[in-house]
Amino acid sequence: MVIDQLLPGLFRFEDTCNVYVFECGDCSVAVDYGSGAWRSALRGLGLPPLRHVYLTHHHVDQCDGLRRGGRRSFTVHAPPGERNVIHPDGVRAVRRWIGKLGVPGSYSLLERGLAGVRFDMIGFDDHFVGTRRVRFVETPGHGRGATSLVIDHHGKQVVFCGDAAHAGATVHEPYMLEWDHWTGDGAVAAWRGVERIEALGIDLLCPSHGPVIAERPGTMLRRLSRKLLEFIDVKGNICPGEPDRYVEPQFTSSGARRLGDHLYQFGINGYLLVSGSGSGSGAALVIDPYLSDMPRLDALLAELDGVRVTDVTATHYHIDHIDAAPVLQRRKGVTLHLHPRVAEPVARLGTHDVPWLPPRAIRPDAMLPSRGTWKWNEHRLRVAPFAGQTWWHCCLMTDVDGRRVLFGGDNFQPNSRWNGTGGFCAMNGCRFREGFIRSARLVLDWKPDLLACGHGTYYRFAPSHFRKIIRWAERAERATKALCPTGSLERDYYLHPRSA
Ligand SMILES: [Zn+2]
Ligand SMILES: [Zn+2]
């Protein structure tokens, strides 16, 4: 194990995270715990017994060694804001929600939580260890309650910042700042935290990963603060200045939106495409079946004389676009067709640690081509992968009532809806170049008349809209990359490998 002496009586141990130990009168104090393997080295370094462990945040690399049973000869302290992800009851509750509410996966979450922790590291307050004042400053990001420690040691002001900052004005595992899949809230909180410690006048900045920063830490934090602002900015609008270009529908008596003689939008996410000619006349294809939309679908079918659902598909794997597929599959004569990408995370659950999965596996009856044409009654639907909000996404385009309609799911929305996108986040498997940029180019290339997207948004295509999205995605890629310690999105940010 690498051990550095940073100052007399202050050491850095390279464990699963950096563990810092400082001598404080007749005891030693540790910042974070890692695996605990470092403890055997304390006596050899002439350090007094360990009495306090302060956890900067809840991640497994910071404290997993503490889950071992037995009485501790030291007190473990943690920030109160991390209680629900450290205390066993909290961890149990969070684990129940993973995947359901878009809780971003189980990355770095403790398996069972830790008992016997004092949640007494109150932000902007302090503890005395002997006569030494240990101060706490809130630096959220890696955990909503993540907290830095400030001490005076041998005439220097030392700050232990957890994962709030990493050398090179970067952030260890920057995807941890994505508290949800579409806003910049986590990044905003992280930026505020960095601003707080940047102002402190630091002699030695001790992060949880990577090297200690002794050379002008304030300058480095100012650079990081600027990079975080850029990241927050790209988490905002993706096509500034573009109008919404909504198309006005007609309402049917059940409240569905009629977009033409053969196309309806019902409930939150569903589309119904009705075949209008030949032997398929009256057959209908449901796109993006959501369980809570099913009463709306049935009400619409009751209005449309002689129309019956024969086929179903989904633009992506998210629960609100697919969970009613098995319900429709059970109806007589209904076939579920899925794009290979969309089928990948849902055909067998447990293979992908991603948010918004349906609760039960969904098995298609037939596969769509990954890229090509799907002949459905009189329609020849163009099909292609359409990564953006998530990697496991496809689009379909066909002529309906004289207009080219592209069914596009959640990637691209009118501006007033969610900043123009269902968002980007690493846990969803978002990618910039092979995702948003490629998909925006596809729209420019296919030139639909109408985009029929998720959450009931249908709007006219304009090239300027998608050209702006490409420029935004290039900027978003740069901003995210700038936060990566190795400078590589593949190594530090993208959580999921590209599949076919
Ligand atoms: Zn962390
Ligand atoms: Zn979605």
C-alpha cells in the first residue's frame, strides 16, 4: 500500500479511496475508511490509537471496510445528509426504489448500510477532538450530504474534500453529479460546494482519489468551478431560440388527439397507427404502450368502429413506454415487435443496471430489423437505432395521411418541454457522438414532416432545430470530458459499453 507523509503527523494511505490519518494529541483521526487495510500500518508509523473516523460521503469505496462486525474501538461520524444512504434502514429503502423511480442505479451504494454511525458532521459547524477544532463544510455531489473537513495542522490549513474535487480541476466519477436523468441539480449543488471551499484559503487540498494538491489549490478549484458552470449550462436547453412548432390536433370524444385519419395519440405516451387499406384495414399498431394509458386506449378503440390492435412496439425500454406490452400481448392476435436494442435490457432483467426498467421481463414475439424496413400492412416503416436519452432506443418513420411521421420517443422534445430533451445521464447509457449527434443527423437526413415523440409531443420538423442540437451535443461532450480525470469519457464517464 502506498503511504505518503504529507506533514508531520499527517498521512495519506492509498486504499480503495485515499484515507487520511492525522495525529491529534493522544489519538489518531481518520478521514474516510476504505477497506480498513491501512490500519495495520498505524503503529509502525508511531501513530497513537485511532479514536475517530469521519466519512466525507456514503460511497462504498469510502467505507466498505466498516461493515465488518464486532465492537469498534473508534467512533464513526458521517454527515446527517448522508443518513438515508448509510444507515441500514435508509439503504434498504433506497434499494427498493432502484430502477423504479429512476434512482440512478446502485452505483457505489453500500450493500446493507452501516450500523452504529453518528450523523453529527453538521455543515458549517465543528467538533473538538481534544483542543483541535475539526470544521465541516457541505460539498454535495458524490452524495447529497457529502461534506468536507477543515483542520489546522502544523501551521497549515488542510481541507479534506472527499470527491468534491480531483487534481486537474476534474471530478472523480463525474456521473455521480447526475442525481436524476435530466436536470443539472446535482451539478449545481456540486458547484456551490466547490465555491465554498475555493474561498477558504487552502494550503493543502486532500481529495478522496488521486494526488494531494499543494500547489495553489484555490486556482485549481476556480478552474473546476468554471468547468462545473459549463456542465450545468449544457444540462440546460439543447436548442436555444427554437420555437416549439406544435401541431394542433383534433380531440376525439374520449379525449385522444387525432393527428390525421389514421393516427391518434392517447394518454401520456401512446400512439395508435391504423391501417387504412387492403386486407389489413382496421388493424392497428400501438407505439409506446404505458400501463396507465390502457384505459385511454380502450376508450379510443371503442370510438373507432372496427379498429383492433394487432401489433405493438416501443421506442425505448423505459417503463413508461413499454410496461403495457405484455398486457396487449395477452390479447388475442396481438404481436409484440421490438427493436434489438430495445429488447436488450428488458428481455431478461438483471443484465443492465439502468433506471426506469419495467418490473417484469418483456419478451418480444418478433424482432424489428436493427436498421432497415419493417413492412406492416400498407406501411413500410423505416427503422433505425436512435440513441440519445438512452442507448436502448430506436425510431420508426412512415407516411401517414400524406405526411412523413417519425416516432421518436424521448430524445428530442419541443423546447418548452424539459429544455428540448428527455435529458442525458451516464446511468441511462447516454452518449454524445454515437447517441445525440448521430440521431440528430438521422432526423436531418430523413426529413420527417412531423415528429411524434414521447409524452404527447408532436411537432413540425425544422432543420435549424436539429443543427442546433448537434452543436449542443458537441459542446456537452466537451464539457463532460473536461470533468474527467483521465480526459476520457470512455474511462471516466460512460458507464455502459456500446452494444450493437
Ligand atoms: Zn465517491
Ligand atoms: Zn424515456
